[in-house]
Amino acid sequence: MRGISVEFPGVKALSDVDFRLLPGEVHALMGENGAGKSTLIKALTGVHSPTTGVIHLSGERVTFTAPGQAQAAGISTVYQEVNLCTNLSVAENIMLGREPRRLGGIDGRATRAEAAGLLARIGLTIDPASILASHPIAVQQLVAIARALAVEAQVLVLDEPTSSLDAEEVEELFRIMRVLRAEGVAILFVSHFLDQVYEIADRMTVLRNGALIGEYLPAELSRIELVSAMLGRELGTLHEVQRRSDARHPRAEPVLVASGLGRTGAIEPFDLDIRAGEVVGLAGLLGSGRTELARLLFGADRADTGTLTVNGQSGRPRGPRSAIAQGIAFCSEDRKAEGVVADLTVRDNLVLAMQAARGWARPVPRRTAEAVVAEYIEKLDIRPADPEAIMSTLSGGNQQKVLLARWLITRPRLLILDEPTRGIDVGAKAQIQKVVADLAAEGMAVLFISAELEEVVRVSDRVVVLRDRRKVAELTGDDVSVDHVMSVFAAPHAHTGAVAS
Amino acid sequence: MMRSRLLWPLVALAALLVLNVAVTPSFLELRIQDGHLFGSTVDILRNGAPTVLIAVGMTLVVATRGIDLSVGAVAAIAGSIACTYIAGGGSAVTAVLLALSVCVLLGLWNGFLVSVLGIQPIIATLVLMTAGRGGAMLLTEGQIITVKSSLYREIGAGFLILPIAILISLAVLVAVALLTRRTALGMLIEAVGVNPMASRLAGVHSRTIIWTVYVFAALCAGVAGLMISSNVSAADANNAGLWIEMDAILAVVIGGTSLAGGRYSLAGTLLGALVIQTLTTTVYTIGVPANVTLVFKALVVIAVCLLQSPRTAQLLQKRRKSPRSTSRSPEVAAG
Ligand SMILES: Nc1ncnc2c1ncn2[C@@H]1O[C@H](COP(=O)(O)OP(=O)(O)OP(=O)(O)O)[C@@H](O)[C@H]1O
Ligand SMILES: [Mg+2]
């Protein structure tokens, strides 16, 4: 790709970017949120048509005007936002458009069998006939990858495929990527995890503000240098957030006490208390029930056993509205389906929860709205820094920041964050961890869920470990360490096997 | 974006007016007689009043990602109830209140099916669309019921310089615009329409909002039904408000509100309703043969929708740009 520019009304998302991808290499595309990574990918696959520039594929000049053409030409893509049909089955999603046929119709059994084979290839053991929407976002992401692998492509494009995966699935994915690389497939890989990039990438290209900064070999660029190439400045805050559990001994009243709360098929009855000023981490592998637990506390799903005591009032959680009224906020991991209101502005998205709590008749005063929006655009470095920008035009990471801000401004007593740093760049991630720490210091209780164990350990005072939809341990004090959590994952019966369901 | 979408409906409206003036030079003439404004354009406004009103209710329903097919039937029911009651010796005021109360109940029913039972709006309102007209027929025993109440006649045929009907419709439109845009209601309606799940998790009272817009749509349909029957001092359960749901939906779409829900424009809806109504009038004034009127109407609507589509906008833009970009591309290929 040479001299690629992509313009949107009022924004130049890419200007004059060159990019090359060679057969048999894994090429990492790096850059902070909104740098233009996804835009470059969409220019390559024909989602956006570049205003200038040319694309050559195997020496031939190509112009794709629709993603279908790129796919037919051998470019297989997993986009950043999972774009599958969540109301269809897993197998149908994987095989969509190339189902095996029999007697003029689709052969359902063969479809499922073939899909099962592809799922097995990435180490996922789920029922191919199950509906996609019934799976967590990480599984949906894996299904999207399985779909991309189903075609024999010469180019494989993966835009943040690992953003919600655990170490184990990432390893599995890397194993497949290495096999494909050896077969001569050219792989474009985007990730905000530097460790992953250094582990798998043969070459890296860095973008900043839509411009090309350079192409590097991992060996010739240290992490620090890479980060400053991405951000255009040194990174200061990264090390500021330290383990700080020893610093404080929260003896405050519990904000929330769950006793025997559970839901059949989602999570076994568990006990949990969270105190004011405390960050409780929730660790567990894919399918261990992290999100399910959070949703029960918030009332997004109904619990069928147990009680929840919030601020001294006991009962069964009744639903999001009553949870919010009690001061609980829940930032979902599935930003596309459960967070983003795509057609509205950044401002409307940001004040949505605050407005909903006030009721329709009392609009958030314009001045208040403008003040908080400006404050959080600055605090979280949301780009573009325009409250009137339409949410769907923001990059993935920036959308995530807006959703976080949506809940932060409601000043909840308990903030449940499910993968709050998903798709967020290194700089902003440190910033968000710092915000969480500050809020806890001010007395907010936080339940912090992340597939990235290091992060959970870094921000939490206490870590609750889940395995196979059951709470198996609660680590405090010096026990809160990555190694310790890992050993609990593995502990008594390491062979319990199956991943998500 | 919204503004550019309104360009083509405006062009269509202007074109229709020009066409009318060409055929009937006196088309734009207005005269005042007995303190009433008369003229072809005033007629268009008066005849379009029910469509405007129903389209306002429809706009909010569509913004929540719904649709209400039952408005025509509800309009027929309202007229039938009022006329039957007046014909039985009741007062016009009570008749109106009675008719509108029933409409609120019908709206509650639609809203219940959609927001509580979660039935697809198109199916949920189809029930009342078919059953409602049947109910109106039962009520009027299949007869056209004529009434002689001068007070009742005012709603659809009266004048306060301008026809009262259009004044009512415009007043409702302005009131709704103020109510939804000055409060947070408009934003919440749009949020529910764009992403119902995200809105629910953000604590938006989506169920109540959805329920309310169906009640409001039914109320608008009821008032429109009263206008229609009052204009002719009769209730015709069979034909009153027939196909008006289609005109209203078209008005909403031409006005730039997507059937996929979300962003809505009441000004656009007004414009859309005027286009539809002017078109209907034009069909008569330019003497399109009766058997091809529907086809003619359809062609104009298709043309406007095609011109409005984002795809067309893209193509037009490329057309305009292409001479420059072809001259530029060789350099790029070289560099
Ligand atoms: N449809 C659009 N209209 C207007 N601006 C857009 C549109 N799509 C993207 N942009 C802008 O282009 C820029 C690059 O966005 P892009 O999605 O490529 O970022 P990214 O590098 O993938 O970031 P992230 O790491 O957050 O996913 C952003 O400033 C974004 O706001
Ligand atoms: Mg991106």
C-alpha cells in the first residue's frame, strides 16, 4: 500500500501512509487509540475507499470497493468489532456464505461438522449449534477468528483479536499464526499488548495521528522506544500505579454483600462482600463466570438464589434501574452491543446514564453537561476532543473511554468494571488504572474484571478467583500476585479441562 | 447530515408547486373571504392536517425502532365513536373526549404488546390495523353515520383565518418538538431506538418510553380521525383514514428519520407530509387519469427516496470529483 490517505468529513484519518506486508511474516501495526490502524485495515479491505494511494496485491494493482472483493482476492479479515450475526448459531456464523450444500439446500449437519473442526483447530470446545449471542464476547471473538481461518487466504488481517482473550487462548492463536506464517501467509496483527507484539511480530509499523512514523524490526526497537514512537512523547504515568493494598486497610462498612447469590447455568451460588474504598479484582479464565457474576450483582440478569445486601438493604437484585438507584454502576465488556449508542454524539453517550437517573423531565443542565464532558475528554484523552462527534466515528479505544466516563460521572458507590481497558492503548491504560485507584482512594468501591492478570493484580486490594463458574478462592495481602492466582487456576484438579460453554 | 437529506424533499416540493402553477396559473393565489383564507395551498394544508398529525406520532414510534400500522384503523374508530355518540343525542365535547379516551386505551394495548410482551411492532400493530376497522364497522353497523353538530364540524372544517385542523396539527408538532428537545425525552427516545440493550443497562426506562410513544401515536391518530370525520360531518368506518398509515410512514421516511430507529426530525416529517399531500393534490389538478394515480405517486416517492439514499450521495460526489482524481492518480502511483 502506497501513499494511502483516507478522509472523513472534517477529519483526515490517514495521510500518505505506506505499508507493506510480506508473505510469511507477522507484521504488527502499532499506534495509540485513534492513530488510524483500523482505518488502514479498512482501506485495504475495501470498507473505506482511500482518497489517494494505490494498493498492490502480489504485484498486481487492486481497487476493492467492497469487503467481499478483498475476501475473494484472498484477504481474510477479523475486524476490531466482532461483526457476526449474534442471532445465528456458531456454526452458521463460521460457515456463512460457504455452507456445504446438499440437494439444493444447506446441509445443516455438514455445516456443523465442518464448523466443529474449525473450532477444534483454535482449541475451542463449544456446541456449534448454540446461538452466538449466548456466548461471552471473548468466545465471539474466537468464532470470528475461526471464520477467518476457514478460507485459505494469502493475507490474514487481525485487528485486536486478543483484546478480550486470556493468556491460554492467545497462545493457541499464536500457535496457529506461526503455522500459517510457515505456510507463507502474510499476517497483519494489531494489539495494544506489547508483550504479545514482541513475542509474535517479525516487523512493526508505527502510525501516529494518521501518519506513518516508521517501520521497524522488533530487535532494533526497545519497548520504551516503541512507546515513545507511538505516543510522540515519553510515557510517565505507566509505573505510577503500584500495588497498594498494604497502604490501606479498608475496614469500612461493606457497600455490598452477596450471600449465596447464583443463577443456574451462569454461576454457582457465591458469597462476596465489597467495602467502600476497596478494589476487588475478579480473576478467572474464559468461561469461568466473571461477567456472569458481575451481571448478577447489577441485576442485568436475574439471580435465582441468594440475596444481595446493598447499603444495608437486602433483597434479590431487581434490574439495572434499581441497581443504579442504589449506587451501583456496571460498565459492560461488550461495548458494541451493550454500551455504544452509535448514532448519538459523544456528549449524549457520555451523559446517558446520568440523564437516565435524573429522569427525562429534568435534563442535565447544559452547562453541567458541557463541564463534565470537557473534563473527561481531557482526563481520559478522548479523541477527537469534540463533544459533538458522532460516537460511531470514534476509534474503538476512544469509544471505550467514553463508556467509562459515562459511569464515572454518575459517582456510584460501587463501580463494576468489566474489561475496562479492552482495546485501550498503553498510555491510556495506565491513566485509567490511575483513575480507578484515585476513585477508590476517595471511597468508591470497585469490582475490577480483566482477562489481563497483571492488570487485575496491579489494581486490586483483594482478588476473587473463579473457576468453572464457581468462586474458588479469595486472595488478600501478599497473596495477591500473578503467580499465586495462576496456581489457583491450576490448583486441585488441573485436569478439569473444558473451556467455555 | 440531516439538512442535506432534506434537500431533495424540498426540491420535490418546489417542483410540485411549479408544476401546479404551470397547469393552474392561479394556484398560489390566496384570498380572504369572511375572515377565512382561501386558496389551493390552504386546501393542501387543510387536507394534509390529519397526515401531518399522524406522522408526528409515527415519527416518535419510528425513532424507537418501531412502526404503527394501526393508526388508520384508530382514526376510523375515533370518528365512528364520536359520530355514533353525537347521532345518539350526545354533546360534541363528550363525544370527542370519549373517542380520544378509547384511542388512549388502544395505544396502551399496542404499547403493551410491543414493550411488555416484546412482539415485533409490525405484527403487534397489524392486529389492531385489521381488527380495529372491523370494530368501527360493528359500531356503525356498516352505515355511514352523518351528524349535524356545528361545534363538531369546526374541528375539521372550521377556520380561525387558517383552517383549524392545520392549526391543531402544527400546535401538536411544535409542542412535541419543544417537549422532546427541551427535555431529555428526545435524546432518550433516540438512545432506545439506536441501542435498546445499551440504554437498558444505562438505566433508561425503555419500557415506559416505548409504551408512551405508542399511546401518543394512537392519540394523534384519534384526533386525526376526528378531523377527517368532522370535515364531512360523517363517519365512514370503511374509508376514513384508509392507507393513511402508509402516507404517514412515507412522510417520516422522506423527512429523514430512518426506519432503523434513532435520530428523528419533526421538521423533516412536516416537510415529508407536505410533499405527500401536495403530490396527492397535484395528481388531481394536472389530471392524471384515475387509474394511474397510485403509480404516479409511487414513482415520485421512489425518486425522492433514491435521491436521498447515502449510496446515491456517494455516487454523485464521486461524479463531481472524478475529473480531478483521475488526473492525480498517476503521480501517486509513481510516488
Ligand atoms: N466514519 C468515520 N468518520 C469520521 N471519522 C472517523 C471515522 N472512522 C474513523 N474516524 C477517525 O479516524 C481516526 C482513526 O481511527 P481508527 O479507528 O483507525 O483508529 P485505531 O488506530 O484503530 O484506534 P483504536 O486503537 O482505538 O482502535 C480517529 O480519529 C477516528 O475518529
Ligand atoms: Mg481500531
